Amino acid sequence: MNLALELDVNHLFFWDPILFKDTPFALNRVSLLMIVGSLACITFFWLASRKKSMVPKGMQTIGETAYLFIRDRIAIDVIGPEGVRYAAYLTALFFFIFFMNLMEIVPGINFPVTSRMAIPVFLAILTYLLFNFIGFAKQGFHYLIGTLFPPGVPKGIYLLLTPIEFFSVFIIRPLTLSVRLLANMMAGHVLLTIFFLFTHEFLVTDFKITTLPLGIVTAIVATGLIVFELLVISIQAYIFTMLTAFYIAEAIHGHGDESHDDTDHAPVHEVEGLEATTTAA
Amino acid sequence: MKNLLILAATEEEPSGLDLILPAVDELVWGAICFAVVAFFMMKIAVPKLRETIAAREQSIQDAKESAEGERAEAKKMLDDYKQQLGEARAEANRIIEESRQAAEQVRKDILAKSEKDAEAIVARAQEQIQAERQRTLQELQGSIADLSIELAGKVVGRSVDAESQREMVDAYIREVSGMGSNGGSNN
């Protein structure tokens, strides 16, 4: 048995430009897939919103259900009644991430665009700018005070709490938001690649009667992983959108606003906790 | 151990750090793609979906309101009908009562008229009886006078002056009848 499989990780994530080489618009496989994913997203919602029938069917049902889910379960539930204003943006955000992630399990493509840092970091910066803009627009300078000096805390604690709040809200947030998405999709991509490479190696390239059972096992695991990755794809899009909604809600209502009980803030940690489970898996 | 999977990053251009740093060209394309998708979603698709959903909600609301209106109208009509039915019943009862009273009146009138007629018939009959009696009495009076004269003539054996006898008999009968009526009352 002389099985040797060499996998260059760089071949999974780095692609040479196809067009416009040495310009900021250099088009490689990643950028091309971004365009494909965007077109898929637009086509899906174009088909969904094309017919305005009173009794929805097919694509219209899916589109309306998707929009209503984001509007009611994320925008209104998290932000409150004024969340309706952000429902369109959150819908765009969710489905853009979802379609970019989905590339991971589309046969023939098998590459999640979000496993490259460009989209996660761009969307995280956008979220960062958005919630800070909303915070200052809604609360003015009080937004900064309320965030750095949350009410109801003994004064001495501020020595510790204020730097932590500053780092967590103004420095770490965009970073965790982008790295969470990137790491999940990257891990999923590597995992799928390894199992499919094993399967290919055991069943095709280096096929022997002894490698057959191993090949079957890896094929089954790889297929199961596709289903699991579909879950991760949806959860990651949901987490990114949900956290954006939480940050907007916090910017609108204040950090420790008495009018909003802890249920508004507690789920932030719950959602962030989901990241740990999916990454660990 | 060659039969192991070897994960090796090549030592060429891209380093490990490049895996988590965004490439400028990809960042540009990512921004463009998201801008296009966000514009399409926020300006075209979502407003359309929102419009459709709002129109559906409105049509359901309208249908509900119109159903409620129709229900209220139906209830009003039912109330009207019930009221009309009640009025009709009262009217019918009033008519029946009036008819009964009219019938009673007619009955009374007929009864009164019948009694009056009966009384008139009885009175007339009595008058007739009285007249008949009177006439019979007179006839009887004449016959008795004639018979008495004839009898007296036979007893006396001679013809009695008929004229004077008659006057005498008549006077006697008057007396007798006068006595009879007086005597009858005395007896």
C-alpha cells in the first residue's frame, strides 16, 4: 500500500486572475462565483416577486415566506416595530450570504465564496458602520456614553468594564462577525474536500479491494457532511443577519435601556454561542 | 509513513495570513455584487413582495369588513322582518277582534230584530184573534136572538113581534154579556 495524497491548501482558496490582471478589478474564480451567486439571488427573488397573485404559488410562496421570516422573526422580534424599516436590508444581507455560502455544496462549483475574507469583512464593516450610524443618529452622543458606561453598574467596575465594552463593541465586533463566517465556511470546505479526496483516492485513483470499505465509509460520511454543511450554510447566514439586527437594536434602544428587558440582549450571547457549536462540529 | 494525508501549504506567494486577509480585487467585486443585490432587493423585490402581502392583507381585511357589514345588514333585515311580523300579528289580532265585535253586534241586532218581529207577529195574531172573537161573538149574538124569538114564539104559541122581541133579546144579551163579564170577574 503506497497511498500518498498531497493536498495543497492554497489550491483550495487561491485562484489566478482570469481577466483584468493587475487591476483592482482582477476577476478570478472567487469573483466570478460572487457574480454567479448574486445573479442566482436576484433571479430567485425576481421570480418570487414577479407575480403578484393573491393566492401565492411556487416561488412566490417561498419568496414571501422568506421575507416574512426575516421581517417578523428577525427584524420585528429583535429590533421592535421600527425593525420593519430594516427588514429589506436584512433580507438582502441574509440571502446574499446564503447564496454565497450555498456555492459550497453546489455540484460542479463546490466552493463557498465566503471562505474568502472579502465578503465577510465587507459585510461586517457595513454592519459596523450601520449600527454606529444608527446609534449616533438615534441617541447622539449619549450612544457613546451609554455603550461605554452601561447604567446600573457600580462606579468602580467602569475601570474594568469600559475598556472591555470599547473593545467588544467598537473593535472586536466586526472582527468576530467576519471571522465567524469565514472560519465556518473555510472549515466546511476543507472538511468536504478531504472526505471527497479520500473517496476519490480509495475508490478511483488508488482502488484496491482493501480500500473499498474505506472508500464506501468516506463516501457516506462525505454525503452526510453535505447535509450538515447545508445546515451550517443556513445557520451562518442566520447568525450574521441576527447579530446585525441585535447590534441595530442596541444602537436604537441603548445598551442597558430600562424600557427593554434583558431578553433583548441575552440572545446575542446565545447566537454567538451557536458559532462555537457549529465550529466545533 | 507515506500512507498518510499530507496537508501542506506551499511556500510560494500566498502565505497562511493571506487566508484570512481580504484580497483587494475580491473585496471590490464583493462590494459591487452586494451593492447590486442589495439595490435589487431593497428597491425592487422586497417592495413588490411587501406590496403583494399588503394587498392580500387589505383584501382579507376588506372581505372581513364587508362580511361583517353584510352580517349586520342581515341582522337588521331579520329584526325588521321580526318587527313587521309582530306588527302583522297585532294587526291580524286587531282585525279578528273587530270582526268578532262586529259579528257580536250583528248577532245582537238580528236577535233584537227577531224579538221585535216576533212580538209584532204575536200582537198581530192577538189582534186577529180578538177580531175573530168579536166577529164570532156578534154572529153568535144574532143567532141566539133568532133562536130565542123562535123559541119564545113556540112557547107563547103566538108570533111575537119580531122587531120588539129582537130589541128585548138584544138588550137581555147585552145585560147577560155585561153580567157575564162582570160575573166572570166576580167568580
